[in-house]
Amino acid sequence: MSSSYKSCTLCPRMCSIDRRTGRGYCQADSTLKIARAALHPWEEPCISGTNGSGTVFFSGCSLKCVFCQNHTLSHDNFGKEITVERLAEIFLELQEKGAHNINLVTATHYLPSIKEAFDRLGSKLTIPVVYNCGGYERVETIQEYSDYIDIYLPDLKYYDSGLSAKYSKANDYFVHASKAIEEMIRITGDLSWNKQNPDLLDRGVIIRHMVLPGAKDDSIRLLHWIRDSLPEGKYLVSLMSQYTPFHRSAEFPEINRRITSYEYHKVLDTAINLGLVHGFMQKKSSAKEEYTPPFDLSGV
């Protein structure tokens, strides 16, 4: 068992819980817990490709977004406990099924155990590893585990601290997410594409942003920050329209609806006008629940 769980500071919550005997803010103790491991076709095209991305959904989360589409994992901590040995087997099983990559979904709080699984595999794993996260990360943690990650897929959810405090209980969200994304880009450098299949990304950063109802101005501020603060050509932007009210959205009437075409197109127009045209932009019709996979312990 990794000593990194003794006084856990993996995420910005810095709760310092001894996860060998208790649970952190993320609801995780020191035993790996996952809810699904399967090929996933609904990531960005350069991640899912034709075969699918080998997604592993980890239980628990350091953010508690009231609209989380994966709330059975992030809030309810659903999943099955597994060993490090089993996780290593799962990575190989996904590779054998033709996965273009191993996609670690909300994995920050289990990074010490994930590292052990990768170390067990050595050169057996030959496909890239994707770090799929909510953006609320410590730079120090990103640096510590950077040798194991090829592609970073962070959210950049909010600019305004009032929004992040209200909907994710993290008033310091942008402070940490912005620094983490800058570090991810520094680590990966130039975007690198697969030589056999140039439509697949082998190394780099994709910044995701999902437009929230009533928050188009915050989205626009984020886009300006991206253009003004990040090195041109070193990342892709993925703008998402798929917001669907989930979980506790009904407690917040202003976000208990889907976004309007006007809201989304204002954000899209801003991205285009700023020259942020390298990446992906969902169609407005993408707001469907089918993007949430069934958490039925498949592949666990």
C-alpha cells in the first residue's frame, strides 16, 4: 500500500486524511474502486477513433458538481473494490480489445495505486494513457506522475469563483485549474499525432469546456484567458453543448434546463473570433443522456 495515502494531499482539497483508516473528501480510502472499464466511443474523435477509448471510471471525486452526469460515481461512490493486480490486468484487457488508449476517468485520488499498476506492466502496455479529469488538480501532483501520462484531457469549468463555489464547492477552482493546465501543456510540449493513424492523438492536451445555462459570459471569459495565456498551437479546445440537468440541478433553478442555441452560439462565435479553431465543437443537438455510459461494473 502506497505511503502517499497516509496523509493525502493529492488534490487541492489538501484534506490530509490518513486514507488507510479513513476516507478523504473524495470519499475514497486506500483501496482501488472502479465502476466500469470498457471501450468508449463518445470521447473526442482523436481519442475514441474507430475502436473506442479504453475508459476506466474510478469511483469518488474531489469535486462535487451539482450537475455531474456521473453522480453515481462522484457523489454516491458506486463501484467495486479491486486490487492493483486486477487494475493492471484491466489495462491489458482493454489494449487487447483494440482500445486506442487507456483513459483514466477521475483518477487523481488513486494515482499512487495506478502508478503501481503501470509499473507492474512495464513495456507490455504500448498505447497512450489519457488523464481525464475535472481540472481541479495540484501542479505538484501533475508533475509527480507526469511520466505515466501521454494525453491530458482536463475540464476548464469556471472562471468565476462564485460559480465554482456554488456548483462545485470549490471557490479556488480556476486558480488551480489554470495552473494545472499550464503545467500539462509545459509537460507535453507540441501536439504529437499517431504516425500510422494521423487522426489519433498520441501526446498533448485537450481542454474541455461545457457551456452552462446562464453562464455564457463566464465561458467567454475563459476563452479569452485561453487565448491570452496559453501558447498557441500547443493544445486543442473542445467546446461542449451536452449539458443536461442531472442529480441536484433541480435545487438550482437557473441551471435546471439545457442551454439555449443563443447561449451556445455566442460562445462558439467568440471562440472562432479569437482564433480558437483547433479542436472540437459539439453540435447543439449533442445534449443527450446517451453520452453517459451505464455504470454496471462492465469489465471490472
